[in-house]
Amino acid sequence: MDCDTRVTQVQVFERGDLPEIKPVRGGGATAFSDPFNRVAQKGMRPAFLVYLTDMDGQFPAVAPDYPVLWASTTPLTRARCAPFGETVEVIG
């Protein structure tokens, strides 16, 4: 899912697919809640969720009942701390 203040694009990949990843849609003014809301509304039970982000946005008030990995494109020394889950730096 791509998002800014709301989900702007959803791409679904199944095991064995050779995914064609579309260009990212949206940008700026991130509110992190909508993807978590989408997962809940669709009744999905993910094993985990990986969120690639610059960590600059509004976090959900409540943690989901599955693990979350925040993949930060901002160095962790400057990144906002997520209120739940684990955070890793993904700068190359």
C-alpha cells in the first residue's frame, strides 16, 4: 500500500509472483493509520507488517495485534520514535 494521509494505491503480490512494482502514489503529510485501518476492515490477519517511511507523520493511537517493523529512511539518530513495533534504518 502507498499512502500519505490516506491509502493511495494497493498492490497485491502472491507467492511465486514476479511483481511489477508500480511507481509510488501520494506523498507528504503522512498519517500512518489508514493502512492499519484497511488491514482491519478487510479482516486480514497478517503475520507482520513492514512500513517503509521517513518516520515523519502521525502514528496510530493503538498498536495492532500483529508485529510491526518500521523501516526508516531517516537515520535513527534523527528519526521520530514509533510508539510500538521495532524500527530499523534502511539507508544505503
